[in-house]
Amino acid sequence: METDQEPYVRLASLKRLHQVLADLNTARSLADTLQTVADGLVAALGYEQVAVNLVRADGDLVVAACSGSPATEALLAGRIGSRASWERRLSMGERWGELRYIPHTEGWVLDTDDVPQVHPDLPPPTTPGDWVTGDRLFAPMYDSGSELLGVLSVDSPANGRIPGPWGREALQLFASQAAIAISNARLRANMQRALVRLEREQQALRASEESFRQAFEYAPSGMAVAELGGDQHGRLIRVNDALCRLLGRSPAQLRRLSFSDLVHPEDVGTLLRTFAEGGRAELRLARRDATYLWVHLRNSVVADAADGPQYLLTHVEDIEERKRHEQHLAHRASHDALTGLPNGAELRARLASRLCEAAPEPEISTRLVTRPPGARARGLVGSPVEADSNGHSRGPDGAEERDWMGAGPYDHPAGGLGHHAHAVAPAGEADHVTKGLAVLFCDLDGFKSINDRFGHNTGDAVLIEVARRLTGVVRDGDTVARLGGDEFVVLADGLGHAEAADLSVRLRNAIVPPIRIDGRAVRVGASIGIGWAECGMSSEEILSSADQRMYREKRSRSRSSQKAQHRRVG
């Protein structure tokens, strides 16, 4: 039976409980909140030994805070009990609402499990309802989703009695408010960690952006950021000083352009493939003075943010000197060092580019055959062909039939050779229609005596002047090459016999005038043989044919000169 003063005792306890609950929400951190929960159970509800067990990420429970005996705190703090052992405890004993009370008469079976526990030594009970060593009382805490958040473990009530209805209600109320406070503290802690992590990431991003800006701006080679995709594909958004100096343009000028505006017309395809496939390319970009510069582009696709717009980061390296060196080496490999003319290897390559291995078939034509109505003829494959009422032959499918008087490589139904135009030689001197690729083999007359008499320097000067004169006679697109020694070859396309003979005369007339070297005048003549390039022939066969004709002309001119000399002597 309650005494008259008990309501006053309860009122004082409620005031203390109210103050403790208020303190729960003012703690600054999760650790402070947990310790406030433990201390509040001692201060407000009068338990002499308290442990706050908090569920970890792996499901086990750790003693996150203790209050009461310092010795007990040292033994329990930080120790872990498995979730299975805790589930066993919460399923035992007496159920006081959410609370679980396990008397010492049942709890002895838990003494050997892995839940950390220390029981104070209490005096033997004198009356029923006394708290006995080994008694256990647990208050589970649940979050808003009814998930277990932790367990309050209390022991040794200050009055030495097992809690009554009021004490149980107070403990249940405290546990629910503690769960809210712990959830809020954990949320605040998570938010604080997220804010700290975000700030660190932002600092790292700012440092990265600054590092990129410095690397971009002060890079020794050109750098550019261009749009990728859309209507403004390839438009320059950002350029560095090195690229401006490289192209001789200001940043404002470049930002009004795209790479397509700058690239050489012959390199547009290379640029588009590079943009589509990424990677690298070598091409020419226009400078402000309208000259072109060889550069090496290296592209990388970057995103402004996750799932944000993509841009093209392009590294532009000046390779003009390397390209000039490569072109110089290629020119040396394909041109004569003395005269600068194409050499024998280049001459043969140019000939080979015009020829195929298949000899052209004889030229043939088609004509529409008119036959009497009903007359029959044989088609190309032996199928019967019948003339229609107009006298035109038609095949079984009704198509108009033509008699094939042979077939050329383009017209014959048996197929052709693609778009290759066969090189053919004019049939004879009287052929004024056929045009071909003339090969004029030129050998200098009298050059050896100049070399022997005046030395190689004079001979070299003669060869250089002859090369200049020959180049001045031919058309643009014709080739003048030096095979070696005093032998030159001219390739001239689209000539007939008469035009080739006229070119031979003009070449000889250009060579004959005196050549003045070191104050003296020397003369050389020229013997020229005209050959014709024709598909089915090799370059060597063509050159050999022209060479043989040149020697025939040289011998013929030599005999004519000897006869003329004999007549003058006689």
C-alpha cells in the first residue's frame, strides 16, 4: 500500500526524468548522447549500474556507454556481444511491455554466453520483491522503422527492489526517448561526416581544377577544349597561350572557330575520323598568315560532371620540323641529289602507277543489227535471237539484242577492269587519233669529253643546266627524271606520234645551245628515243624499248654525220 509521501517521490523523479530527457537532445555528438543516456538512467531512475548496448553495422551489439561503478565501466566498455545471444535474452524472462526481466533463477543459463556482463554483489534478500544478484532487466530501443537500435541494460536499483509499475513505465518511456535521441544523434553524425566528406571532395575538386588550369594554361604545347556532338561540334571553347602562339591567333579569334575551320582541306577526312574514333592524328592547321602547320592531335573525351555534357580535350603538338625532315628524307630517296629531278626509282614508280598487268584487248564496237522480221540469230552465249516487227533483234526476255563485234574492257558483258584507263600506244605513224603515254629516253652526246677535259665539276654543272632546260620545255604534269650519268627520261601523257616527235625536237633544241660555265662555253647534243607505255608491259620493258630506239637514232645520226663528212672530203 502506497504511503502519503510516495506521490511526492514520484513527482521528484519525474522532474529529474524530464531534465534528463531534455539533456538528451542537447548533446553535441553521438558519443555524448550515449553517455547522457547512461548517466540519465543512474540520475533519473536510480540504477547503480547501467550499460548502453548499440547495434553495429554487422548486427552485433557493442557496449557504447556505461555509468555507475568505474570498475564496471572499465570491464564492459567497448566489449561486443553477438546478435544471436542478445536475441536469446530478449526472448526469455518476463515481458513487461517492451521490457524484459530475467530473474536470477532463470538467468544463470546466460552466464556462459558472449554478452559482456558484471553483476554486483548484493546482500541476500530479506523480503519478496528484493533485487537479487544475477537478476537482469533489459529495455530494447527501436528506431522509427521498428528495427532494433540497441538495448539498455540496468542492474542494482538504488532502493534494492524490483521495479514496480511506475518504475517500469518510467524505464519504458526513457528507452523510447533515448532511441529518438540516439537516432537523431546518429543522423547528425552522418550528416556531419557527409558534410566533411563533401568539403574534402570540393577542396580536392578545387585543387584538381586549379592543377588542370595551370597545366592547361602553362603547357609548353597547344591545348584546347572543344565541344563534342551537337550543332557546335568541334567548336573551340578554351585555348591556351601555346596554341595561340602556334597558330598566330588570339584566344578570342580561336573561340569563334572550330577545328574544321582550321584544318587543311585535304585533311578534313582525317579530322572527322579522329573526332569520331578518338585517338591521334597528324594533319595541317591554318595559321593567321594563311600558311599551314603540321601538328599532331591527341584527343581525350572528358565529362563536365556525372552524366553531364562531354567535351574533347585536345593536345596540339607542333611537328613541322619533323615533317619537314621526313619530307626531306623522302625527297632524297626519290630524287636525284645533283639535279633535284625524280630518280630512277621514282620514275619507275610513276610508270607503274599508270600501268596494270593485263594487256588491253583490241578495240571493238557494237552495232544494232537489223534483221528481217522473224529472222533468228545467235546471241552472245549461243541462245536463239529473233527479230521483232521493226527488224531489231530481241532475246528470250524481250530485251533488244546487239551483235558484239568484240568487246572492250568497259563495254563487254564479260566485265571490265573497274575505272582503270588502259595505257595504249598509237598503232602507227598514221594513227592520229590514239593518244598515249610517251616515254622519251634522252642520252647526251659529247658529255664524256667535257667531263674528261674540264673535270667533274664542269660535268655536274652541265647536267644541272640540262635538267633545267628539259624541265622548261615540258608541260605541267609531265615528268623529267634522271636515270643516272647523262641519261634523262621524259614522261608525257596524252600524245600521239606527231606530238611526241615534236616534243623530241623541242627537247633537243633546248639542249643544243652553248652552256657557259666558269667563263667558257661548252656544247652537248642529245639522242632521243621515243617509246610508249602500254598496260601489260613492265617499267623495265618500257624503258628498255625507249633506250633501244635512242641507240638506233644515235647510230643513225652517227652514220649520217660520217657520210656528210666523206662528201665534204671528196
